[in-house]
Amino acid sequence: MQSFITLLLVLLPLFIGFAIPVTPRMAQTADKALSYLVFVILTLIGIELSQVHGLGNQLGDIALYVAVLSILTVGTGLVALLWFDRFKPWRSKNNAEKGNQHRISIRGSLIQVICVVIGFVIGHFLPSAYLPPENAMTALLMLLILLVGIGLKGSGITLKEVMLNRRGVEISVIFTLAVLVGGLGFAMLFREVSWTQGLALASGFGWYSLSAIVMTDAYGAVWGSVALFNDLIREFFALLFIPMVMRQYPSAAVGLGGATSLDFTLPVIQQSGGLTVVPLAISFGFIINIVSPVLMVVFAAFG
């Protein structure tokens, strides 16, 4: 019953965001609010992490979990899409634009890590009476999903347009299955991790703010931090390697960003692959943004 309620809390705001009439100004406001909300969520995650007893003794395990999970989830998705690009090549005219957006995006990722550190410091010195309430994360999760729904609706993208991009659908399916295989591999390597937990951790697909909340709620702050840093590493990796991979393997380059291909890494994708690759990235990113929360909640519900 609890898993059904959690799934409802994730999907209902998304459907509401799709259902309500959205003006361009409203979509712009939602997008700006979402960027600030992510900073709040990351700071709150840092606060919760500071409340974990004996965290210092677990830092080595956390680092090991993050390293292995990142290699498996990023690696399986990348290898699968590299194979797909070789098996079924897709070429676009490379009219990449020179700019400094790549450097700015890296700085943005560093700011997100700093938010977690700031939250950790705040939580360490904050009196227990002033700690955020237990349901704060749930409320922020619902608001996050609502703003994402509004943003997707306001982008003017229709489900029909997404599904008509055949290659976008193909790489979404290949990417999802491959990364889930990486999650199963992670569970096989660590006895304390069930196969459903491995699948749940892998299902963040780069959506660090959402995966951190869902995994913290399901498995505790330690595993929430593992999910957070795993997905942040995907973002770092994508920003660094999309320009290198794009020329010969455009599908793999788009897939590197995971859920962020729809927003955060989209400028780098456009600069590296030109305007012709943008519809592919939008189709892929849209599907992954819908699939990710559903898979995370479903897998986490089974422990």
C-alpha cells in the first residue's frame, strides 16, 4: 500500500503539470523555480546526510559503491549505444557552434556538489529542534515533479512528436535496458544489495535530485547519497565526453546525458552535434524523464 501511495505522489504532480493550461511565461517561471528548488533539495540532502550516525566509518564504503555503480551504469549504457551506432549508423550535419557553455555547465555541476557540502555543514551545527520535518522531502519531491510536468508541457513537445522520433525511442529502450543490467551487476557484486535495490539505484539515469530523494526515502541517507553522486558523476562525464563522442557516435553522445539530455546537457549536445541532433536528444530525454521516476519507485517498493 505504501508503495502505491509513493507512486501516486510521484505521478500525480506530473499528470497535473501536463493537464493544466501552461503559458510561455508560466513555463519560464517554472523552469527558473525548478533550478532554485534543486539547490534547496541538494542542501536538504546534505542536512539529512549529516544526521547519519557513524558516517565517517561509512565514507569508504560510499566511495566504493559510487565508483562501482558509476562505472557499471554509465559504462553499460555507453557500450550498448556505441554498438547501436555501429550497427545502425545515424549521421547528422555537424554544424556545432563554438562557445563557452561547456565550461559554464561544469561550473554549475560543481555548485550542486557545493550545495550538498553546505547542507552537511549546516546539519552538523543545527540544533535538532530546527531540523527540517520528516515530510519535507516528500513535499519537495511533489513540487519538483509538478514543475517538471509544467516545464515539459510548456516546451510544446507532444507525446506524439516524441514517439514519432523512431531513433529517439530506440535509444531510450536500449539505454534503459543496458543501464538496468548495470544495476543488476552492482547487486551481484555486493551481497548487502538486493537485485531490486540495484535496479532502483540504476534507474536515476542522471536525475540526481529525484534519485537522491527516492533512494533516501527507501534505503536511508547513505544510499541516497550514493544515488546522488552516481548521477552527478554521469553529468560530469557527459559534459566532458559528449563533444568527443558526438562526431562518430551521436546516439551514444545523446545517451551519455541520460535524463539531463532534455535540459542540462542539451546545450552541449547542440554545440557538439548541431541543430539536427536536438530533436533526437529531446525525444530521448523526454522518455527517460517519464520512465525514471516510475522505475525508481516500483523497484524501491520491493526492497
